[in-house]
Amino acid sequence: MKRLFAAVIVGSLSSSLLAGAANAKLRAFELVKTFRLAGDETVTAAIAPSRRSAFVFAMRERSAGLEPLAFRWNGKAWSRSPLPAGLQGIPGQADSSSAKNVWMSVTGNDGLAEKYLNNLPEDGCVAERRALGQRALPATPRAGSTPSKVLRWNGRNWTVARTFKNAYVNAVAAIGPKNVWAYGLDRKGPASWHFNGRTWKRHTTKFLIQKAEAVSGKEIWALAHDRSLHNGHSGIVARFDGTRWTRVRPDGLRTGPAPTKTTPGRTATVLDVNAFGPGRVWVSAATSEGTLCGPNTNGSVQLRWNGRAWKGESPSLTDGFLLSDHVPDGAGGLYAQAWGSASGDEWELDRAFFHRTSKGVWTRRILPEQRRIQHLVHVPGTRSLWAAGTRETAGTLNVAVWSLGRP
């Protein structure tokens, strides 16, 4: 039940992916397929339920609105996977329990999420923002009118499992055909909806779940937003035990008193949460030192939950980079992608690809910008990856798929 959501890297790898003695036998990404459709596309998610099944989800802007797109690997070739007619919205998170039980959210009513996150108390930095020429926070927007939907793939076609007319739904967790969760919020606040195979039931949640990572029905990890935190945009780690959600505070993120306008402090913001399995949970966080409104220095930390305790890692190679989208490498290690600056110049952003071996050795490659790889997904039972993104062809950004190793 592996999901891929969020973060962007760029790559065109024609030689070795990684450098260093830690990786004796290196492979390169190979372009597998480019879909030449009209208009610019953006890849939003990817998933590989099995070695012979994978999906890439994207969107493109049309005159009638945002059109969701799906592309499928059937074990032999990639092709367009038709979605139900008339769909509008942004493909959100996808999850599966098998190749015949794949679920995906199509997010609508995004105005509800913007309203929830922006309707917050003032952070006290108005004067500082004005001095830097920054605009004030935007006014609270109205809720959107495009409904959210949850789709299901049964091994043959896609169908709409439920339409949420007045809710923002952007994440799903599929534990089984009769055990599926959808996450988002409605006009009452953050919520989750559970499907038992016949009916849906709404549950109130403490946080806005942005991404869910299911290990089992009694262990679901999430990247969430807690509006009670500073500015409401701070990501947190949350965990569901089968009954309730609780906030998790990894040891490496306990940073002490928060900074004020005049007193420096150290804060940490969770960027991503990825659960590979029991006792294999990774959290990526950005750290910041300075005053609340003044300049600060930034770093990152990678935290691993082994089922008993948290262990933090801050290798020097990750300095200046914000890592996310961790995926297994099939050999006890992981890959991740990142934005940051190798030179330390915040105006010169680089996109990078990281690898960590099972022994904890990190390597990094700064990637060129000819091709835009936006999501990675591990192929189950192998040491291979799919990479999904866009390629520029004749002035148009088209969906493309690369492979690392043989699926």
C-alpha cells in the first residue's frame, strides 16, 4: 500500500545516478514513454500496486476547468487510462491494497481548505512584512463549487465511488476493499470518511490530513495541518491507532521555546511523512533558527521510527535542501527528492536526488533541468523505480515516465 504524493525533482540522467563507493553498481533513469497531448500537464501523483500495475495521475487546464488524467502500466506498456466522463478537479493522493483495488481522490472545493488555513489570528509580523515589501495575507476566499470525488479502479475500469458536494477531499488510505478512508474537511471542519464496503460514515478529526500512509487498519501515519500552530501552516506528524488520531512529536523535533519577534529560537516544520511498513516510518522536517519575524538560518533533519524509538539524521549532504517523497530502494535503503541550494545561494535553487543505503550512507546528485521528474514510486518486489513527470516537446509540457532498473 504505497503512495506517492507531493514534492518535485528534475532529472535527465544519462550516466550514473549516484557517486561514491557506497553504490558499487549504479543505474540510470531511462525514458519509457511520453504522452503527447494538447496543452501543458502537471503530474500530481503516482502509484505502483504491483510489478505489473502502476498508475500516473496528472491534470491539465482546459476551458471548462482542470481536467484530471490517468495513465496505466499493464505489465507490458504504458497507455492512457480513461476516467469517468465530465470529471473536473485535481488528482490528489492515490492508494491501493492490490492491483484490483486502487483508490484516488479528485480534489474540489479547494476554497474550503484555503479558508481553513487562512482564517487565522495575525502572526504579529505586519511591520516586518511591509519593510520587506511583502503583501499582507490574502483575504479569506469563498469555498469553491467543484465537488470532490473519490474514484476506484477494480482492475478493469475507473468508477466514482462517492461524490462530496460540499467537502474538500485530497487524501485516501486503502487498507482493503471494505476498509477505505478519505480525508479532508467540510464546512464543519477537518473530517474523515470511512467506507466499509457498503456505506460511508463521517468522522470528525483534530487535524486537516494532507497525506495518509497506511501500514494497517490500526496504524496509519499522516502529514497533517494543525490550525492552532503558528500561522496554521505548520505541518505535523499524526498517527491513527484504529480508533483515534493523535499528534506525534518525534524526539528530533522537540526544539524548546518558540521564537518571538525579538528572542531567537529554533523551530521545526514537518515536510513529509512516508511509511514503508511496520517500524519503517520516515519523517522529513525543515529546521529554522532565528526570531519570528527576522532573518534565519535553515536546515533539515530526517527522522526514522523503528517501531520503538525515533532516530534523527542530518547528513551534511542535505544541508540547504528540503527532502520529501522518500521511497524504498528495495534493498533496505531509500531514495528521496529535494529542493534546495548546493551553493548556499537562496536565489539559485537546485533540484536533487538523494540515496541512503541500508547502512546509513547518504549520497546526492544535483540534477539538470531539461526534464521535470515530479514523482517517484518503488516497484514492489524489485529494486526498481518508476519516475513520473513532464518533458517539454514543441513548447508543450507532456506527461512522461522513466524507469530506474527493469520493472
